[in-house]
Amino acid sequence: MKTLAQHQQDVPGKVATRWDVMLLPWVACIVVALVVHFASPVLVNEYWQNVLRRVGVFVIAAVSLNIVNGYAGQFSMGHAGFMAVGAYVAGATTYYGSLLLHGSVNDPNFYYQGIGLMLGGIGLGCVVAAIAGYLVGLPSLRLRGDYLAIVTLGFGEIIRVMLELTKGQLDNAAAVKDAGAKLLIHLNGPSGFFGIPSYANLFWIFLFVSVTCLIAYRIKYSSTGRALLSIREDEIAARSMGVDLTKYKVRAFVLAAALGGVAGGLYSHIGANPSPTDAGFQRSFDVILLVVLGGLGSISGSVLAAIVLILLPEVLREAQQYRLIIFALLLIIMMIVRPKGLFGVKEIWELDWFTGWFSGKRRERKAGAK
Amino acid sequence: MSALLEVKDLVVKYGAIEALHGISLTVNQGEIVSLIGSNGAGKTTTLRAISGIRRAASGSIVFNGADISRQAAHAIVRSGLVQSPEGRGVFPNMTVAENLDLGAFIRNDHAEIAKDLERALGLFPRLRERMGQMAGTLSGGEQQMLAMARAMLTKPRLLLLDEPSLGLAPQIVQTIFKIIREINASGTTILLVEQNARMALQVSHRAYVLETGKIVNQGDAKELASSDVVRKAYLGH
């Protein structure tokens, strides 16, 4: 959050046009994606690269949910619904698009056009999820606490049931041409959508991860973020500061849904066939867990929680039948030791022990204690 | 003197229960007007209706020439009518600096904000020492100071103060009322709701006495303070 002292230093209009502030972070996103893309094959095998892609998807999911559950303090339990909307829209775009334009799916000769379809599909999924977020958000944000949780939970379940009722998947170009707009109901019902090529390699995943984190970070420290955090703290006080509650709550909801849609879009392109259960309560809860453990409002907390909680079951796989017990135990210990989540509302670099570590204060304090 | 706020026949209901039975009051530009009365008289309800947090069932609220009784609370704040909420209403998990920053949420004139901040911190030097501290860890008096400073940063034309002395040590109450006078002297009109009738009548120009949803007495603050009815009921001698 920008402090008033910083307001004083700002020359109006100057900061916003400085190219290094505007452009550099976006360039940094591309660099991060490239580094992950080229470093991972050297460091880990194919299996772990796949795990890494999954980690990336859940980082986006957690960071986006954090905007509404963390910053604005509105407890949404339907995030998986928005993710599923994004996943199905993006997956179907790539799959049916490939059939329509090329006659087959996952042909190496169609690779770059396929990537284009995937990006278009993710964009479309993002927009559709945002619209869904707006439609759900506007009426339900009049509700608070438990009631909002129930309504959003219901939204996810509605999406799940609707997906289960869809008809079988089409598998040739002629059928796709015939179906036209009816393609929307050919999403393969309960067994899930198959055969989406896994175009989302580590570069794309981590490009979207870093862009999502950048967006979330910028929102948190903007006036929108300030408004959202004030709503979470005290709605009446926020209102008496001139904050339009509905406008900001809906804004948070739409942003979270849009980025959740992106997470879903990527999810369907990492070889994980999206199925109706991906829209359900279980999946929503997985993401909420990441946000709560990382700390409501902390971006770095969400990122770290997503990395740890997705990697943990993989690492514990060695312990086979005990891994769920260990996993549950770790969660309980976490909640006792750090009830506000890993970092609370702060970012990792704002924590005393972290800054102290790097400025050497920690050592001085220890020496002083002796 | 021109009327900045004019409330006419205001009725507010909580469900079927009528909390205010049609009250009328006027606040002129540059005044401190206080609204006194015992518990449950409807003082806070009146303020809430004026600031738009509670909808009026009937009646009109005209601020600065425009009827605001149907406007949303955040829009009313933008038109220059700001309430420092009851129970202080600071954001406990934010620092003092962040709280003050939110006071200036609707403003964009950075240079003016900086000046107003200096002015507010001049009135409440204690806050300057506490800038990086979480608001929730401040003492009651400091929280009240923060709430008032934050409301000042919103740059109100009319400031509504709800029980600024509630739960504070007598010495701090003195300080708070001294500052209310100073805020008023610098050009902000104030509508004050208080249970501490003695202090309220000392600082205000005019006052209204509220009893179970009706205005039972009104007039010059000094005269009210010396009138028998008010002295017996609210001043205790």
C-alpha cells in the first residue's frame, strides 16, 4: 500500500509514464517463464516437469481466489466452477477448433496453429468465466459470510450438474460442422472431455503464473486493493470513507473469476482431462485450502502454499499408505502454529524475520541477547 | 447564516418499530450542533440516516441544497458529508498510516492531501509517533483520535461525530473536545452526538435534545445547559 509519505514524493503523472515501471515487470514475466522452461528439463525428469505444470495451474487458481477471499474477505466457495468454465471453453476451443480447421487433433504439423487456438481458447474462457463471475457476483454479493459461501457453493454444483448432462464428444470434422452452435452440448458428460492436446508447456504455464502474480500484486497495492482490504476489515467504516461496496466487491469477484478461468484453461491443456467433478465442491475446497494456508491476502503465501501442497503428496508418495495421514497432520500443525496462515495478510518480504535476516539485524539481536 | 444540512420530518424504522417519529433539525454553515439524549433516544439512528447507512422511511434530508435521503452512503461521502463511525471504526489490522491513507480514498489532489495530513498530525501529535503501528493495538483514546484524523482527511464540509467521548478517560475527553473546537475553527461544520451532555453543550453553538425518537427541546447550547429540564435530566444537578 502506498503510504502518504510516498504521495508527497510523487510528481503527478510522472510515475505512470515511466517505461521501466510500466514495461519492465512484464518483460520480467517473460524472462521467468523462459528460465523455468529451459532450466527444468536440465534439472528434473519428465515426471517432475508434469508435476511442475500442475503446480503452476494451482498457483494461478490460488492467487486469483485470494483476490476475492483474501483481499475483499468475501468467502467464495465456487472457484472451481469458474475454473471449470474456463477449462471447458478453452479445451473445447482447441479440440473442436483443430477438428474444424485441420481435420485432426494433436497433429505435429498443426502445432503452432494449435498453440494459437489454445491461447484464443484461454482468452475466451477467461471472458466467459468473467461474465459468469459478474452474473453470480451481482446478486450474491448482497449476502454476507455463510450465505455467500452457500450461494457460491451452489454455483459450482450447478456447473457440475450441467456438465454432467452434456452429450458425447464428437470426433470428426464432418460431425463438428453439422453440429454448429450445438457443439456447446457435446462436452462428453460425466466422463470428462478427452483428447485435448497438452500444448501448455512450462513456458506458457509460467508466463501465465507470473503475469497473474503481477496483476494480483498491482491490484493489492492500488487504490482498488486498498478499498478491498478496507471492506474486509470493516464494511461500515469503508463506506464512510466513500468506498462503493458493491462496485468493489463485484470487481474483485469478476477479476478472480477471470483469472480462475485462465487457470482452468491451462489445466485442460496439461493432459488433465477436465471432468464435471473439477467444478465441484472438492476442487473448490482444494483451492480455498491453499489460500487459507498461505494467508488470506498474501500473494507470496498463496504461491508457496500451492507449491508445497501440490508437491507434498508427490514427495510423500514414498511413504505410500501413510501419506494422507502425514499430510493431514501437517495441516493441523500448520493451523495451530500459524492460525492466520503462513504469512497472514503480509508478503514474505514484509515479514520481520525475513527482512531481519537479510539486513543482518537478526544476528545483532542474538548477539545482544547474549 | 445559511443552512448546510436541513432534516425535515425524518422517520426511521427498524422493521415494524419506529425509532424516529419525524424529527427536524438544521445545521448552519460553520456551527457545532450537538444532539444529546439518553440511551436509545435515537441519536445514532439519526446520524446513520443522515449519512445514508440507514434508509429513512419518510422525510427529507437536504445537504448543501440537494436531497440526499435516497443517495448511497458512498455518494454522500463524496458530496462532503462524512461520518466518523460509532465505536471508532478504525481498521484494526491496518497501520495508522494506512488508516489515514484510506481517509483520503476519494481524493486525488496529492499536494492538498499532504497538507491536510500535516494539519491532522499537528492536532494529534500522538498519531505521528504511531504511524507504523497496527490501529488495533492503539489505546481507546488514540483510536478515537485516529478516527477523527481520518475523517478530517476526507475533507468534509460537514463532519458527523458519533459519541467521540465513549469509554475514554476524563482527561482524554477534554483533549478530544478541545480538538473538536479546533476542527470547527478551521472551517468544518460539525454535528455531534453525545451522551456526555455537559461537554457537548460546552463546545456547541446550538443543541437538540432527543427523547425516544422525538425532539423535545432545542435552542442555544448555553441556554439549554442552564435550563431546569436539561439540568435535571442530563446534567445531574
